[in-house]
Amino acid sequence: MKVAVVGAGAIGAYVGAALHRAGADVHLIARGPHLAAMRRDGVRVLSPRGDFTARPAATDDPSEVGPVDYVFLGLKANSYAGSGPLVHPLMHRGTAVIAAQNGIPWWYFHGLAGPHTGRRLDSVDPAGAVSATLPPERAIGCVVYAATEIEAPGVVRHLEGTRFSIGEPDRTVSRRCLDFSEAMVAGGLKCPVESDLRNDIWIKLLGNISFNPISALARATMGQICRHPETRALVESMMRETLAVAAAVGCRPEISVERRIAGAERVGDHKTSTLQDLEKGKPLELDVLLAAVVELAGTPVPTLRAVHALADLLATTSPAPAGSAA
């Protein structure tokens, strides 16, 4: 099995190291000091489950890698439309693209029977630019339940969780999913193949759609948001509106709002990825998290719309921190 990890940051390098440990032919696509460190010393994973070092190939030029069986996307979703130069040299006729993204994916309505078949969301796939770069028939969905961070160039700190749920857009259990799952499990990760990954997408989205924008707007951790009565109530309202939108497009995830908030509260004083991006002056990945659900809404979602308006303004007005690229 030949795998290219495009965007070998915290999650991508962690997955690449695990697959390499399982015997897969892994190629990490990265840049800058992180790439230099991985070329020199490999990927060092620090984990409560045991530290290890893997030495997969690493490059900034995908043409050096050539066609692969799987492309694992570790990029932010707002980079997908422009990822062609990184992805296209890795493609052959049967290459699958495993998109480890938060929020509503561009392939969400691909292969889905019913009134929404083939629907495209402008907030997720503007003018079809993502689908043109990453054809939905190549897509394998992936919902990430692992938390990792780059501690230093070439060093990944694994904080918690090892689950990467995957699934086909058309709800089949395919050979390509089963083969990738087996390789992930051999590398020490959990990788269940779900017959309908959309349930996982909405369950994770319940947290992302509420805590991520609120954390950026308030500069607050998840624990602080949960302990503050008014923001806790705001999270609850956003989650209930999100569940109503999910039901309107035919998905009813089996989890209560109270249980979802309690799970987030147990995480404690953790900064969401959106708050971390804001502090680093990076673009905020809010279109697939929040704008997409507002676009999907066929019922009133006043809380989601209000928070979306504030978060969208924040994304367009926040200056980059001193010393970072604008």
C-alpha cells in the first residue's frame, strides 16, 4: 500500500508515522522547518500510549512521489480548492482521497439518494472548485477523534484519542475502506468503517459549530465556556438548532445535547483549533463548520445566524499577530 500524506502537520504526521510503522509505503508532503526535521530525524511521536519514531519519506514536491493508492489530506478544508498542484501528481485512476476534515464535507450529498442528491453548498464548494480539484467519487470520508499538536519541528505530541472513523459517501462498505482500516489498525490506531459516516460528522460538528466560534470570539477555552452560564446556554441553543438542520437533511445522530456538552466540559481548559488559528494569524476554518449549516437550514436558526455573523466579521477584521504573515 502506497500512501501520500498531503499536509503532514500534527494529524497528518501522526497518521503517516502509524501507517509507516505498519509497513505501508508512506510519503509525507510538508514544508519549512517541520519538513527539514522529518527528513533529518523522522517523525517522533510522544504519546501516553508509548513514544516511537518513524522514518517515512518526506518531501515538498509530490511529483517526486508519483501515483499512490491513498492520499490522506491533512490540510484545512479552506485549502482544498487550491490543493491541485499538491494532489494531482499523486493520482492514478484508482487513487482514493481520505479527507480528515471537520464540518460538512464537499462530498456530503454525493451518492446520497433522496431529495438532496447531488446538492452543492457554496460555503463548502464555491462554484464547484473543490469538486473540480477533488472529484467526489474519489472521496473517503474521515472523522478524526484524536488530538495532536506539533511540539517542535518533527515532533508530534499525541494528547488523546486514536479513532479515525472512515466511510464511503454512498454508504457501501468498500474494499478500499477495509484495506485502509486494516493498515491503520496494524499501526496502532482505531479505524472503524462506518456504513453511514454522516452520523459521526454531525456528532462531532455539534461541538465544533458551537465551541470553535465562541472560543475565538471570547478568547476562551472549552472549560471556561462550559462554566460560564450564559455561554453554556448559547452552546446548548446552537447544538439544538444544529440537530434540527441535521434532521431536515435526513440524519438523526443518537446523542443528547447534554451529553455532548458534558463531554466537552471534561476536556477542560483546552483551546479549540479555531482559537489557536486566530492567535497564530491563520485563516479561520469556519465555512465548513458554521456557514454550511446556516446555508443548509430550512428552519429558523437565529442563534447560528447571529454567531455566524459575528465570527465572519472576526475572520475578516482580525489582524495577524506581530511577526506573522498577514
